[in-house]
Amino acid sequence: MRRRRKTKILATLGPASNTPEMMRSLFEAGADVFRINMSHTGHDMLKTMVRDLRDLSEAVGRPIGILCDLQGPKIRLGRLPGGPRMLAEGERIRLVLGESSDKPEEVPIPHPEIFQAIKQKHALLIDDGKVRLRLLRKADTFAEAIVEVAGEIKDRKGVNMPDTLLPLSAMTPKDRADLDAALAIGVDWIALSFVQRPEDVAELKKIVAGRAGVLAKIEKPKALQSLHGILELADALMVARGDLGVEMPLERVPGLQKQITRAARKAGKPVVVATQMLESMIQSPMPTRAEVSDVATAVFDGADAVMLSAESASGAWPVAAVETMDRIAMAVEDDELYHAIIEGQRGVPEKTTPDAIMAAVHAVTETIDARAIVCWTKSGITAMRAARERSAAPIIAPTPSIETARRLCLVWGAHSVATEDIRDFDDMVKRASQIARQEGFAQAGERIVITAGVPLGTTGATNMLRVAFVEDER
């Protein structure tokens, strides 16, 4: 099954979509990768969904990517004495370390790391920023703050601290158990939540040890300060606009989305734009005009993938949401301005042989109007380098690794094909021609551009470009 668009769609599974029948409907509607959110998924359900997706992949004859999204550390209030409490602007309150308190004027927080790290004038945001506090002074087990934005607080509501670098691992004991379960059943991508620094990604990469791709979710201001270091270590990024929009001024999020997207493209790594893209379709069969524009903007920016969260996980119209996103992406990519905008965002290639080859592949493809770029790859790096160029021609990525084929489902423009390894140079050219024809990208007599690493099978050593004519089937 060939997609007519290059931007990929990532759909979250949940109560509205976790049956084999719904998974197939979502795939046929346009979903390329499926996200399993471990905040709401037990290990038995995880195994069931992965098994059902692998069965679906076998039935449709196409690789399907699976992303397991770790919950990450959640900082929450404790149990409030007396139940919910209204805080007035200008009111001074006392925060105390503990699960609860007997004193009605105190607000318990069962996280000692907060009291270790927070400093005077730092902000505390409660319940997705509905209530804002500013720290006045603190000790080891208590702190005093003033209410800047009034509102009601309740038991176990979330706490965000945009100014504070928390001394927390990005992985909790729950995350480690979820990670072990996900790796044991062979998911393709692991998403790390609440990344603050490159060391968070390094910790996960060490555990994963190449068994899955690592995607770092950018949702905290501290991550933006270390974006370059995070990007060097991560295999992909996600612009997680939910918490990012809580911890940063909302008006800054669109600009940050563009910065993160362009940084990832420059590095040749996939980037996903996520959160509230078609939010109204949780209840409505039609999105708002603003939501359509939001998805279109991400596509115009050159994002590798756009993501559905509750729209496909728990909404009333999961298939319609995927179909809508599919139509928007195709319409944008067919727009006469799209190619000019994408081309205008291309950066200067690095002074390396693989980068030079891929710049040449892009130029040759555009000059001769090649029908496809065929990137023979084992690790996926060659195909990702080709995707960075954002050429008009589709990218076919034949690979002997089914794991690589599944991971490439997240990459812009990449049509991955699991196939036998190539034997020699002639075999590479002949089979590239066969695959381009069989997969519906080119007809006999049309030209394709082939790239690979020589000696064949050398990971990351892209150094060859070949133009070939597609041959008749014999």
C-alpha cells in the first residue's frame, strides 16, 4: 500500500481504537505509526496491542511502526486537608513536604526534590497552569509562596516548574518496568517524556542498546536550553506542545515548534508535531478551521509526522480524524507553494561524503525528474539523510532489517521495504528497478536514482550515486 503523501501520521491507541478491527481501519485511513501511551496501558494490554499490530502488518504486507510512550516523572500535589481549596490572588500559602497535612492552611507536596531544587522567585504551576504561584522563601521541608493567578486546587493535581532544573531521572521505576516490557516484545520506538538534559537521553539509550529508536519529547524549557546536546543523542524529537504550552508563554510555542522542527531536519532526524492538532474531533466529526490550519502549518514546516492523541485514542471519531489529517497533508503537499517553502528551508550540507552524496542525489533527482530515490540501507541512516533533503521524488528504502523498515515508517517520504540483502552492485541496480516498479513508483523506461554505501552493507557509509532506467518485468 503506497501513501500519496510524504508526511507521516502517528495515531494513539486507546479505548476507542485498540481492537484489531479499528487498528486496520486506522491504518487504511492513513496511520503509519501507532503510539501506545504507557500512562494508561498495562503490560498485558501492551502485549495484546503489539501482537495485533504485528498481525495487521503481516496481513497488509507493509511495515507498521509502533511507538511506546513512557509516562515519565509526574509531580503532583498530595491530599489537601479539607478537600478542594480556592486560592485568591496575592494570598500567601505554605507548601510542606508530605503526602498530607493536618493544617488546613498548608498545601502538601510529596516530592523532596522540589524543595531541594526550587529557588526564590521560581514559578510553580498547578493543574496545567490554571493556578500560578511564585516562591518567596524555602527550607528543606517547607516553602512559602504567593498566589499570582487565582483558582481552585484539588488533590493530586499536577505541578509544573518551568524555572527549575529538577534533580530527577527522566525515568521512574514504573518507566523502567514499562521499558523492559516494551523492549521484550520488540516495539520500534521509545518516547522519553519530560526530557531536561542530554544525560536523560543518554541514560535511556544505554538501556535500549539499539533495540529501538529513542525519541525525546521536548516539553520543558530546560530541554530547549540543551536542544543541541539532546538532538545529538536522540534518534528523533517530538514537539510536545501540551506541557510546553503550560511551562512557556503560549505565544512562544509556534515559534519554538518551527525552531525544533528545523533543528531536527538539519540534523537529519525525524521530528513529530503533537498535541491538540484536531482536538475538536474528540467530539465532532469535523475539525475547526484553525485546527486544519495548525496541521497544515506543521506540514508546510516540513515535520516528518503529525500526531493524534485523544482524537484517535478515546474520541468519538478516530477514523475520521486520521482521514482528515491524511487529506490535509495531501492537500498541502499538492499546493504549488509547498515545494518552494520546503526547498527554501534546506541547509548547507556538512563537509562529509554522505552529506555531499545526498546533496548530489537531490540535485540529480530534481534535474532529471527521477521518479524515485532508492536508498539501500541496513540501519536507516541513508534513508534519513535522503529525507533531510526533502526532494520531490519519493524515497524507497529497501532493507534486509524488518526492524529498520518499521522505524522508517516515522521518516518523511520514506517507503520502507523489507527485502533480502543485495549480493553485488548489479544485483543492487536490478532489484532497485524491480522494487520501484512493483511498489508502484515507476514504470519501465522511467529513471530512478540509487544510492548506497560501498562496500555494500557498510553502515553509515553512503558514498555512491547511480542513475538507472526501470526495466520491463522479465
